[in-house]
Amino acid sequence: MFNYKNMRLLLLTALLFSHANVGFSSSERSRVWIQIAPQKFERAIQLIEKLGGKIHHRFSGLNAISVSLPKHRIRGLFSNSDFISIEEDAKRYASAQSIGYGIDAVQAREVWDANRDGQVDIGAPVGGGKLICVIDSGLQASHEDLAGVDLVGGYPEGWNIDICGHGTHVTGTIAAANNATGVVGVSPGRASLFIVKVFGGSSCEWIYSSDLVDAANRCRDAGADIINMSLAGDVKIRAEERAFSRLNREGVLSIAAAGNNGDQSLSYPAAYDAVVSVGAVDQHLSLAGFSQQNSAVELVGPGVDVVSTVPFVIESSVTANGVTYKGSRIDLSAQGEVAGAVVDGGLCDQSASWTGQIVLCERGEVSFLTKVLNVQSGGGLGAVIYNNVLGGFNGTLGDGNTSTIPAIGLSQEKGVALLKNGLGLTASLASTFSHSASGYEARSGTSMSVPHVSAVAALVWSGAPNASNEEVRDALRQTALDLGDPGRDNQFGYGLVQAYDAWQYLGGARVGQNQPPVAEFTVDCSGRSCLFDASASHDADGSITAYDWEFGDERQAMGAVVAHVFQADATYTVSLTVRDNEGVSNTSVVTVNSGGGEGLDTIAPRITSVQSKKLRRRKFEISWETDEGSSSVVSFACCGDFVDTALRTSHATTFRGVSNAAYEYWLIATDEFGNQSKEGPFIHQN
């Protein structure tokens, strides 16, 4: 159902409180920019190298370097007058796909990307082997973010072309590929899809209930496990109800929109017992104002400002004084490009003489329709409405309305800038629409929440393939994040659907999960000449295919056994990264004293006897042993690192978590010479 607009922390991002001594481990390293005082460049570099720093870049023109150093070494540099400033060498990311708030709100990545490396985890359930049938306006199959998605077919002819974009938006939320482009779906390109097109034309307005039953039967005949219906009506039809009851008995899980009237009325087919009724929440997990609140609401999903795929590109911008301000189209306003002088129309709550001008209007007091029509009647060529609070917005003239002039919306920040810098200047306003293109758009409605739930059902079911449709439905209810009154209520139903928890409820486990290799090596130095031997590295369930060395002096090597000659008597941080036949890697780091370091310990401590156990009142303990005195780090995927700087061989740390939460963690041990080992991941079920 489409409409153009207390959080309890997710279990795996629950707060942890450690009872260990927390501080920086001597082995923790940071990459920083250092600006060096004039005429001190070479002397400063020598000091950095002596402290075990790895220099990445030298910028003599800036009198600056980029370097990685142990954190405790960085602290000591602040008092040295050779160093003018030290700041983070921050990461810069390629402009790639975005992860919508709904993906993590429903725990999708907790299932298939637990370590957040952007790749689907080996053995994780991703919806494979399950068929979702989308009954909607079709699908623009040529969209760039749906390339490679398993489309098994559709009905009728033309199902793979979408004019209004509703079906493409819904399908993108389900299955947009994890391909560094656009957005990513809850089941990223893995669940199979069958498309039944029931809405045609640009309006996507309505169909008959018999058309819907026919479409649902075609889904069943195609082998669908799940039917996604982002649609609703207000009349109960007994024949339709019987049809969905029959589909339920035949093993099909039907999911539909609760409706967008924002009242207590029932919508159909969602209100039938055999159909899951889905309401909508926003990014703060508050109930959307349009979401129906009634006795049939079973679950909620993200449904406000959900960004997904659409089969068109909309250009909405105004350019003045050489600056382009991008915004959003005021829906149902005219399309086109116009040029004229920018004038301040205030609230545009009444018309004025604006012939041949582009009128800047502040949001508020009157509707978007009134503002645009006032500009139109005053002779304005176009309207630019800017927000009256921070940020942008999605506006519409309202169903059945239109205008003869283009109108766009801007954020408050951009509107104020245009007001300050563009008044009286000639500006160009563009509001254009290109179909059959790969676009992205934020939409709101229970239509947007339904595909989140459908895709979660596919994830959960693919991880428990022997479960029935009713067992999957029950798992979604039993594990939903309770957002309203305790238990089920008419606003949120049982709560926000949770993929990971439902999967675990059905006894889920990653199938054939690859175990990471272990990087181990020895060092034998004579003066500055050292032999590095990684023959002790091993992989329990595969083979090591690559050995990559970094010697801390900007030089690298490959191979199980390598020789290296250092150019100076200094302390170097040497790392070995081994990679197995599945592409999984592990790294070991030691500190090497070149030129007179005979007898230096270069063996990393071994971590053994790892255990976790529940204690009282949501507390739990993680314990382990090392074969030599070592400091330790417990590194949680959800909650960061907890450091104990004391050197000991028996380690135990107590945490306070959330009941029934699953915590993924790694253990890191560092001896007094800086030799480091890392083991994991491990899972504690609290």
C-alpha cells in the first residue's frame, strides 16, 4: 500500500558493560597525519621509525607524513616540538551502494553479513531456494541494481516493464543486489522472484479482488513460498478470504499491507486470518502516522522514507549564480525546465505579481497545492518550496490535483542559501522525468514495510528449509521486537520483525561455515638479515593459498618462507597475512629488532580453552588461557573492544548484556614484546 512519507536496541547491538580494566593495549595502532616543524623533517622521520612506526606517505611539500603507530607512542609525540600537529588519517569511501535503515532494523545483515565487511557470509541463509511472488505493477527488469537477481518469470506479457514504479520499488527492497551500486535488499539478490503484474499505467490505482485472487493462484502455480502484496482495500470479500485460507493450507505464506488510512479500520486481504498484516514504523521505530491500527495488525516493518529502486530518474534542481541546488519534485506538479529571476514569495499563502519569475516559498501555513497554485496564478514560471525545519522533504499536490508550472522542494539549508545568494539573479529550474532508467527514490507507506517482512521470511525460511509456512509465521511473531504495550497491541502487532532472532528461534546455523586459517611464523635474525618462516601456519578445514608479508619498512614479500634485509638498526612491526582457499584471511603481527636483536621473542602467544558461560542477571563471563603472560582484548562485533592491559596467562572478563542476545566476539592476545595473536569469531548466547 503506497503513500508518498523506547527503541529497544537490536540484540546484537546491545550495550555491554565490562568489569575488566579497560584501556589501550600496547599493540593497538592508529593511522595518523603528522605535520612536522620546518627543517625537522628527516630527524622526525628517524624518530618515527625508531618508535616502530610504518610510514605510508611522505609529503615534503606539506612537511607532513602519513604513519601508523602504536597508540601509546602517539601520546608521547604531543610533547615533542618537532611535531606541529597530529590528526586522524581518516578513511574515504568510494561512492557505492547505501544500506537503508530498514536493512539493519530488521536484522538482515546480522544473518548474512555479521562482520559487516560488505560480503555475504559463507554458509549464511540469504533466501536461496525460496520463491517470493510479488503482486504489483510489474518490475523494470533492466534496472542496474536488479541485474543478476533470480527472476524465474512473470505474468502477463509485459510483467518485466513497470510504468508507475511501485512494483520495482517493492522488489528492490526485497532483492536489490549486493553489488556496490545503489541500494541493497533484505535478501540481496538471492531469493528467487516471480512477478505478477496487476497494476498498469502510470497511476497504479486499483484492481478487483478477483484479479488479486487470480494473481495469487498464479503465484502458487509458479511454486511461490511467499506472496508479497503491497496493496489493500476496505471491503471484506468472503470468496477472497476462502482463497487465501486455501493458499495457507497449501503451504503459502501470504503477507499484505495493513493500510495507510491511519485509523482503526480493517484493510483486506491483510485482515484475513490466513494473511500476515504489516504496519509501518519510521527510522526511530515510531509508528508511522498513516499506519492502520487494528486487531489484525500482526507485525511492523520499516515504511517511512524507504529508499529503493524505481524505473525512472527524476531531476529536481534550481541553478543560480553558478550553484546548483538539488532537491525533490513536488509530486503531481508539471514537468519541464524554465528560467527566470528568483523572487522571495514568503509563505506564498496568497498570490502576487510574479510574471516570468521563479518564486521561492517557505514551507508552512498552507498546503503545497495552495502555494504552487498561488505562484501559477501570479504568473510565476516555477515554484521552489524550501523546508521550515532542517533537512529535505517529499511533497505532493495531493491525489487528483496538478499544476501547469513545475515545482520542487529544497532542504531548509539550501533554501536559505538560495534566498541569500540568488535573489534577483536569473535561475534555471528543472523538474524532469526519464523513464526506463535506473533510478532510486524514497517512498513511504505500508507498501514499503511489507517487502521487508516478506524478505525476512525468505531469509528465515531458507535457514530452516524444513519448517512449514505456519512455523515461519510463528517464529516471526515470537521473536518480533516489542515496540508498544507489552505483548501484542493494535499499533505494532507483535512488533518489528527480526530476521536473526527468528532464524535462531528455528534453530538456524550457518551451513558449512568456513573456519579461518591461523597465521603463525618464526623469525631468525643475524644482524639486519632475517629469515621469516610461516610453515607453522595452518587451516583446519582447507588449505592456505597465499602468504603476504609487510616488514614495516614499506616493503612486502610473498611466500611461506622469505628472507629480508632491513636497512637500519631499528624496531620494525612485521605482519603476515595468510589466505585460505575460500578467501578468508588471518593476520599475525610481531615486533622485530633488526641489528642486535638476537634472542628477542618473536612468537605470538597461543590462545586456548576459550569458554563463555551465563551468570546471574544477564551477566556472562568469557574466559581463556594463553601460554605466556599477555594483555588481552575482547572485540565484539556489536559493541567494540574491551581491553585488559595486565599481563597474565589466565583471563576472565565479565559483561552485562541482554537476555537471549547472541554476541559474536574475537580474542586478541599481546605479549610484552608486542607479538600478537587473534582467534575467533566465537558466539556467546546469553
